[in-house]
Amino acid sequence: TQKAKNGCVIVMEVETGYIKAIVNLSRGRDGDYYEVYNQAIGTKEVPGSTFKLASLMALLEDGKINLKTKVNAKGVYKFYNDELRDSNYGRGYGIITIKEAFEKSSNVFAEVLNNAYKNEPHKFINRLKQFKINDSLGIDIAGEPKPTLYEPGSKNWYGTSLPWMAIGYELLQTPLQTLALYNAIANEGKLVKPQFVKEIKRGNEIIKIFPPKIIKENICSKNTLEKVK
């Protein structure tokens, strides 16, 4: 009913990173959907509101807020000549906690993060690098691009970059890279490499084993991890 251009689903085992299932569908000219390209590993797109997890993690790591911090989710948030609206037609949610703002996926995150980092935007970008958001996962299938993450001082950095990044715009990730961040939180902060092959056999003989590989042991502090969980 949404007439999406394409979509994908990935099922990854949390502790090991083994991919258990993956499917990609793209809409053809006739309106039907077909498996054409592995969007999950090869196509970068804005992660949108799924990225609010990374924004919340950065705010917590830097002590900018806590889960009980009150925010005014008024529904419309203005930045220079641009504005963002909440998905409930801009009506907003009133005075709520940052925890409730995350639960409702309110775009008040753009305002909160902009106020927190507007005088030190590099600090936010450095937190994203701590979470390994700027790196590819090094998967063993060809075609994985490196995420696009702009930095202050670059030609692609604008006054609205911080608020837009807070809600997952002005940066690009593959669906698998987005999944890896969420998987790390579920995996007690341990970021693991997604793998498509567990072992190679010839008959009953195991020729090669591909054990789980840890990219980073802890992507954030235990305190932040427990809060976002």
C-alpha cells in the first residue's frame, strides 16, 4: 500500500553476527516486486528515525541529558528558514521526558541535539565515530560501501546539519550497517561483524570454520547501554 521503491529484511543472530535470512525486493515498472539487487548490503540510504538511537546514545554519553530530562515536544521545530514536524501532523506531544520522546520517535530530538552540540559539533561527530558509524563492517560479500558521515568544516556541512543528523538525515548507511548498531545494543555493547557463512563442508568433513568476529568490544559505556536498553 505504501508503493515503496524497495525494501529488505535481515535476520541476524545477536551474539554471533551470523546472517540467518535476508531478502530484498524492488518495485518493477509493472508495480510488482522482484529480487533484483541486494539493497541490504549495497545501497546507502538515510536511516531516518532509526538513527535517533545513536543520537540518544551520544547525548547520554556526554551527560547532556538523562532519561527523565523534560523536553517540549511542541510538534514544529524551526532551524533558520527550515522546519521539522512531528509525524502526528505537527501537533506535538507537549512536555514529555526524553525517554517518552524516543518511544514516540518525536523530532524534538533535532532541537535537543542541536542545543546540546551547536557550539561543539565535533563532539557529536566523535561520538558517532566511537559507535563505529563512520566505518564499513568489512563483510565478506563485495559491494559494501562506507557510510557517509559529514563533518564540521566540510563543504557539505551546514547550519542545519546537526538537527537533521539527529533524526537520521544528512548521513547515509546501508540497512545492514543500521542493523549492526541495534544488534550491538542487544549484544551488551559488543559490535560483531555480520557473516554469511558459518562453515564450509565437504561431505561430513569441515574444511573451514568462520568464528564470530568482534569489531569493537564496547561501543558505549555500560551506563549508557543499560539506559538505552
